[in-house]
Amino acid sequence: MSKQAIVIGAGFGGLAAAARLRARGHQVTILEAGGQAGGRARAFESEGFHFDAGPTVITAPYLFDELFELFGKDRRDYFQLVPVDPFYRVVFPDGRSFDYVGDDERLFAQIAKFNPADVDGYKRLVEHSRRIFDVGYTELVDADFSKFGDMMRIVPDLVRLRAYKSLYGLVARYIKDDALRQVFTFQPLLIGGNPFRVPGIYLLIHWLERKWGVHFAMGGTTAIVQGLTRLLGEVGVDLRLEAPVERIEVQNGRAKGVLLADGTFLESEIIVSNADPAMVYTKLIDAAARRKHSDASIARKRYSMSLFVGYFGTKKTYPDLAHHSILLGPRYRGLLTDIFDRKTLSEDFSLYLHAPTRTDPSLAPPGGESFYVLSPVPNQASGIDWSVEGPRYMDRILDALDAEHLPGLRDNLVTDFHVDPTYFEGELRSYQGAAFGLEPTLRQSAYFRFHNASEDVAGLYFVGAGVHPGAGLPGVLSSAKVLDRVVPAPATKGRVLSLPEAVSA
């Protein structure tokens, strides 16, 4: 087996994949279509303000530590993570708020203010989430679900834990207050799932956050990207920017290399794609080389919602604001139905407001603040004309923030811009502009997601949100761990390399 491996895409999945392949002795080249590494985790700069373009919630930091430990390095020498408290502040339309924190006593006291009887219910909910975590995460997060039998083995556990039920339904068994139900069910939206449809196995997110906390990277998420690219450079990984892949060459059912947009052909029998699998199959691989993943079969799948993300900087600060705020609108189930099913742009919205200067003032000029506001919206199957609706939607969001959460915002704006589903579909090359790939439903989880090892093309592998275990940084980083199970180790003169040999190879 050739030692040369190509990784398509320098998002977190691609960077993690490159580290793991390199640690096993492969010579690795990363091909990134954009002008900077990071993929969705790239950064924007405007008028002296720094904005993380994508992921802002860091959980399970040990997954980053592991990548550096592969090479005997300490992650703390590359970037700093600090805990965020509260994890999130959830703000309701009636002005009430709930600080979701890791400290039990503070959490119980807040629950009691909404409904004292739900304190005991929450304790039972937490225990249920721990049991789901012990199976769904500890045992399965980096499992290989290439065979249907792999899925069938976990069915008894899913049934026993009721993990096949909707997450909202599971939470509602324990929590009776409607507002608290929203507090403990919004998390699947951060991985592209509708809480009323995502299976209860995703309740493990709650225990994951309790177990490891919620963190922020000083300097922004891009500091993690910079730390990883520095590490990869030190161990000999070749990162090529502005190198979009136009086609994956397949001969006799096996990957042979990639053709770049500039006409360059790079030969390799091991190709790992961090790009959206639906896009890769339909745009980069000839239909004749695909048996399972036809254009029609891919179109029949259900894709996640998209996102509208506004970025803005102010010349004043808002010190009472939390680092992460969930600003809920007047509707919950109805709004989600509009987004996921009706695919219409509603008059109301719920927002995630990220205020990183709460933790790191260096991300804005002195006396100012940088912000990121995210609204779940329908994907491109909606037919919405975002060239028209995008500026209007941004204005509506800024007006709502000015009126209810950031007084004086309009008078203190220094810069603002936004991205919408056309950005995800075009620049990020995501099928239907879906922000998280496949929607994480029961029938699109584990074995039923796109496989980490392609069934159509030998030597082609996938990492990222579209494959097992799914979206979110823990899922994306864990998808790279699956490579250790499915990608053959390189051999030298018929002998598989040991780890020390691999690192120095």
C-alpha cells in the first residue's frame, strides 16, 4: 500500500485526519480550496474586529489533546482553552433567563425558580443522559459502522435506553415546565437536528457538556486551526491552499488520485475527504463509478437546515451579556416546523448570540465588541432568494437585538456583514446549502449515515459532519479516529511501521 495519502479539505475533520494518518506513517498532502485553513472554522476580519466564521462552542477538549499527544506534544504549547461560565444563557421572550452551568447547586436553584418539582425530574434526566452517553459515546463514537451487523448489535441498548424516541419526548418524560423543556432540548440544533425528531441518543450531548464543560479558545476558534496547522507543518504534512479538487479519479473501482482545478493531477490510492459526501459523490466522482450513491439516492436523503450568520462590531461594550446566549423567540415547535419541514422564512426567529469579547477583549478594538449572531433557516431546497431576503433578514435581526438585548446597537455599529445558505452551498460546497450535512434522524445515524469508508470507491474515506458519528466538533474529530480502524497502515518492505517509525518517516 502506498504511503502517500491525500486529504481533501482543511476543516477540523481534515486537519485531524492528516494528523492521524501522519502518525501512522503516511506522507500526507492536504488540499484546501480556500485561501485559509479551517473550512467552516475560518476567520473574518473587518475594521479591526475578529470574527470566527463557524464553530464557537468547544466541548470535549481531550480530543484536541490527543492529536498533539500522537507526536509527543502538549496542546497547551499551541493554543489556550479557557472554561466558559455560564455554558449558555437562555433568554425567553418574557424577559426571564436561565444560566445553564456546570455547578449542580446553581443549576438546581434556577430550575426551582421555574418549577420546583422539576429539580427531581432533572436529576433523573441527568442519570438517563449519563447511561446513554456510556453507550452512545464511550462505546460507539469512533466505531466503524461499515456493516449492518454493527448497527444491529447496538439495537438492544437503544431500546433499553429509549434512545430511539425523540429527544424532546425523552426530556418531556422528566421535565414538565415548557420553558425548561426548551432549555434542555435546544442543543441538537447545534448539530443540525430538530429536537422533536432527533433520536434520544443525542441526549448524550447533555452529559458530554456536564462532563467536560464548555470552553473557548483564546484568540478565537481560529487559534485552534493555527495550532493544528503549526503542528502538522512540524511533522511534515504538506498543506496546499487555493487548491480545489475538481475530480477524484477512479479505475476499476479504486481511487487513483485527484485532479485539481488548475489541471494538476496528484496520484494516491488513499484519499480522505473532509468535504460533504453528498457533494463529493455527485460532483467529484463519475456516475459510472458509483453503484450505491447515485444522484437520485442522494437526493432522497433528508438534509439539515442551513444557517444565517451575521457578524458585527460595535464601538461600545455590553458587560452584562453572557459569552453564549440563546435568545428564544415566541414559538418553539412551530418555528422548527417552518425551518425543517415547510422550509419557509418565518417572521419570528430564535438566535444564538456569540460575544467572544466577554472572554477575550483582544478580538475587538479597545472599547469595542465583536459579535456573531446565528439564526437557523431552511436549506436551499426552500427556493428562497437570499440576494433579496438576506439584507432584509440581517436588518430584522439587528433591529430585534437593538430593541431587546443590545440597547443602542444601531447607533454604535462599526461594521456588519452576513453569510446565508448560498455561502454554504457555494463557497463551502455543501449539498443543498445544508450547514451540517445529513439531518441526524434515527434513519440517518450510525450505519445509515454516509460511511467513513466508501462503499463505491476502494481507497476513498470520509471524515466530517456527514459521516458517523456526525456534526459538532466532538463528532467531527471522532470521525477522524475511525480512520485508524478502516485505513490500512503503510508498509515498508512488507512490514507495517511502528509508531516511532511512522512519526519519523
